[in-house]
Amino acid sequence: MINYCALTFPYTAMSSVTLIVRIEHAGTQYYFRTSSDYTIFDLCREIRNNFEEACIGNRMFSLVLIFLANEYGIFTYDPDPKHSAWLESSKTLSYYHISDQAEVSYKYKMRRLVIKTMDGTKKTLQVDDSKSIAELMFTICAKMGITNYEEYSLIRELDEEEKMKTLTIRKAKSIAKDVDKLEKMKLKLHTDDDLNWLSHSKTLRQYGIDEMEILLLRRKYFFSDQNVDARDPVQLNLLYIQVRIY
């Protein structure tokens, strides 16, 4: 059952807007008027500060909202999940043209993401659903033990039929004995358009990637040989696997 609570934040008559904010996992909705010049960050702060005061609810959940403040945000739903979106904390309500009586959700931003590396290793990570893939790469690589995150990207693997159409897999006997082949591979990888690389400017949600899908983490760019640390077993192993199966 949903409880309704009226909140009024500072506003001027010329710039006021009435919102319906749903607190997910709490079964509570707020009806309130506020300024359309408020930033999303301001809105989130007021929601946290007024949650317990406005509604006689779960004290523990109120503490969760406070201690995990950075992991909650404002979300707008769309019939097409790919068009649902997180609102940036630095933007104002007027920037998003939020209309009167609009419904938004205050919800947890973290989601599950399964990553696989070239050696078959799989890890389940917690990542911020509101971030672009470019913003997620540092976190993903750090959790996978990879330091040069700017050279890595994510691949959405094709099914077997599509792979046969777009990929030609060549196997090398040994990369250690064939430096020339390795250098050619580096040049090829730098502009490899045959793989289904995810654009760094988009979010996982925009691609429609759910929590069960597995993404492949692979090195895409080679900015410098100096970035291949001979003392880093993770990098060396992934590079070896990547070149070996090509």
C-alpha cells in the first residue's frame, strides 16, 4: 500500500512545479511543490532530509537513504526501458522540462553487471546504472585488476551465426617467438571494426543490457608498449589470450 505525504520546499510562484516522487522500496510517494530551478542534487537532499519527518515510516530505511546518499538518484520511467533515464545531479528540473504533476522515482542506482575476460574468467560487479560506459571503465578495470583502463572496452558478443559472418579467427602457435606478428596484431586491434564494441558515450540501459547478460572485457587500444607491464600477470595473460585466439 502506498502512503502519500505532502511536502513543500522553497519556491517562487513563477517557477514552481508540483512533483510526485516515489520512494522505491519504501512504499511511499511524495506530493510537493518546489522550484523548477532546484537541481536534481537539491531534490535528492530534500527527499532524504524530509523522508522520516514527513512520513512515519521505517527508521532503518531512513538511515539507509542517508548513508547511501551517493548511490540513490532521480529516475524517470518510459514505456520503452531504453528511454527511461537517470537525471544528472548537476542539472535543474527546468533543464529536463519536468512538467507539473510529473512522476519521478527516487531509487537505488547500483546494478549487477557480469564481465568476462579473454581467459574465460567471469566476475559479477556492482556498477552505477546512471554512468556512461566511459565512466564505468575505470571501476570495471580496477575490480578486474587492470590498471590501464583507458585501453580497454566492452564487447557485446554476437551469436554463433553472426560470428561466422563477421569474424575470422586465426590461431598463432606462439606470440613470444613472433614479435612482428604481435606488432601487426596491435595495429589491427587499434582499428578493429569487426567486433560489437559498445560506444563509451552510451549507458548500459540505452543498450538494453540486463543484469543477466555477460559482456566481454577486451583491450581495444594500444597507446604505448610501455603500458604493457611485464610484471603484471593479469595484463600479460589477457594480452596473450587475445592474440592467441586471433
